[in-house]
Amino acid sequence: MAKSKAKILVVDDNSGIRAALKVLLPMHFLQVELIPSPKELVTKMTNFRPDVVLLDMNFHTDINTGNEGLYWLSEIKKRSPETEVVLFTAYADIQLAVEGMKRGAFDFIVKPWDNEKLVETLKNAYNGRNKEAKTVVPPSSMKMFWGKGPAMSGIRQTVEKISATDATVLITGENGTGKDVLAGEIHRMSDRSLRPMVCVDAGAITETLFESELFGHVKGAFTDAHTDHIGKFEQANGGTLFLDEIGNIPPHLQAKLLRALQNRCITRVGDDKSIPVDIRLICATNKDLKHMVANGEFRQDLYYRINTFELHLPALRERTDEIIPLAEMFIKKFAEKYRRNVNGISTDAAELLKGHSWSGNIRELSNCIEKAVILSENELLTAADIEIVPARASGSIDVSSTDTLEETEEKAIRAAMARFGGNLSMAAKSLEISRPTLYAKLKKYNI
């Protein structure tokens, strides 16, 4: 059999592994180079220009977090996006390898490896690199899944009626129900669809930067204002402005937002000139704004300003007939994205999915299927492929029936911070929020 023309670079600090691969790989590839440390990686990328890099996840005997591998993966993709990376990992690092694939790795190989599978994976990576166009579904292309239930049918009918207008829309629902996807669908169906949709995580903006981020600033307005900055309102001019987590905006900043919405004009920080803006506003929250208005935590006039139409997305547990159709949609999406030969779901896996409570809603289901597709060796996902975290897992919180949504949120954040020993990245990931959002909530609850 003819050798592949692929140029393979192996990066692994284990001399025994390099010795074995120095014998194996040249039997199948015309050019192979091996280096013991990623410190030589940048030079090799420039001089050797590999098609595929086989990258170890750890390079120090006393460090096995896998963060080194993820760092160097990012460096490779940043310097040479067309170079494919196959991660070389121990069995215990599989979860990190999955994270690596989400960040752009082609695949992963578990040590000790199977020679035939290793060679086949490297060849597949090279062949994938040379396709004119890969089948990758970007996150922004997520389409609205309506299902066939009465609750979603009612929302769909309303959306079809209001999308073509400039009516302000407030989308409510638990985390993970797809509020951002629904906002995108409204924009797509509107007359503004050819103009930008600018998304803002309102809960992640610090109070000191709130006006600058939304309204912009001029050079010299404050210490670090080295140039003029166009705010989100101006960026969305002619299109749609989507304010997510609007319930997290403090009352004194709500007044500034209300003024801009009433006047349809903004003033950049450090300037006195009013700039007219033409936007369609869509907001979203997982909070009970009516309750917050009653408690004086959210301005009543702003509440009426943002909810000409209010759309409530039901939790996934309230529309269980949609779990399997959604799972099948995610299987197709992630099979294409990660080039996996998975095309369906077995009966036992379907029963497992239908029996879970899905407290994280569609986002939790999506993450579950994504991980299963990456790890599966079968054409059909089986129950063994699916990892579901029980609702009352270790570190879970006790929620009283009298707890408000805010009290429940605070308990969840405190439990996550305790569970991960204060590690912000891991806590944010477990809560399925961004680090800036977690920072804001830690400050809010004095944690």
C-alpha cells in the first residue's frame, strides 16, 4: 500500500512512545518528525509545516491537568488553522480530549493505542484537511426547534405575527430553554434580517463599563479610553439589539437604559452629542420581573417598555415528547461537526433520555448528546454512551418551596464554588454561564 503524503509531527515527552512511533509512522507516511517538547513547536510549525500534529496532553510528570495540551492546541490553530491536531491522551484524560475537540482538535487517541486505529485517524485527519469544505455547523446557525406540542405551537403562531413588526419582545424561561435561539429566529423572520443582530449579556457587564459598552465612549473619556468606541446600540443600528439577562441590571442603570429606549438616542460617554439609533429590541430573562417590580428591584416603567409582547419558553420537562426529536437533531449536528458515523439512537438510550428531568433544559440535552457522539464507537447511540448527571448529584443544593428564584440562584452558585474549591472556570462551566457573568453574580451575592 502506498504511503500517505501527509507530513506528521509528533509532540510527546515520553522517549519510549517516540521510539515506537518512529518505527510505526514512517511505514505509512512519507514525512514524520518527532519532538519531545512543545517548546520546539513554533519552530517546527514554521520549518516543517506539518499537515497533522499528534499532540500529547501533558508534558510534566508532576502535572496532569491536560491544560498544556489545550494551550498548545490553541496555539497551533491560531498560527495555522488548516493544520489538523489529533490529541494523544491517557484514558483518564478523555473528558479533556472531548473539550479539545470542541476547541478544534480533529480527534483523540487513547494511550496505550491501537496501531491500526492511530494510523487510520492520522490519515483521516489529513484527508479532512484537504477537503475543499468541511461540514461544520457553527453555533450561530442553531435553528429554532418548534416541535408539535400545543405550547410551542402557540408561541410559533405569535412569532409569525409579530416578527415582521418592530414590536419589543420579552422572552422568559429557565436557563437553557433556548431564549437566545428564539431571539435569533424573530430577527431572521423580521424585515431587519439583512442587518446585524447584536447580542449583549447584560448580566456580565460591570457597572463601571455599562454605559461605555451600551452607548460607547469618546477618546479621553476615562483613563483607558485611548480611542473612540462604538457601543452596542450603535452597532445594532438598523437591526436588532438582544439584551440577555436583563433582570440582572441594577436599578440605577435601568434608568439609563430606559432613557435611551424612550428617546431612541444615545450619548457616548465623554461626549454631549445625541446620536439617534434605529433598533428593534428583544430582551430575555430567567427571572420573574413582575415579582421584581413588586419588590422595587426592577423599574415598572422599564418593564412595560420592554414587553410589548412576552413569550414564555416552557421547560423541557414540560414538553417531554420533544426530547427524542431534539436529541436526533443534535446527533445529526454533532456527527457532522465531529465527523462521527453516528446516525441514530437506540431504544434503551431513548428511554434513558426520556426518563431524565433535564433541569438544564435543551442546553443540558445538547451537551449530553455532543459528548456521547464524540465518545461513541457505534452508529446508534446506546445507553452506555450517554452520561447523565443525576438531579441530586453530589454538591447539589437544597431548594425550599418558599425560596425565590434569586435565593435558588445564590444557593446554586455557592454550591458550585464550594464543589470546585473556588475555581471560577470550573464553577462557571458547571453552572453553564460565562466567567464574566459569574463574576457579576459573585459580587451581587457577596460570595
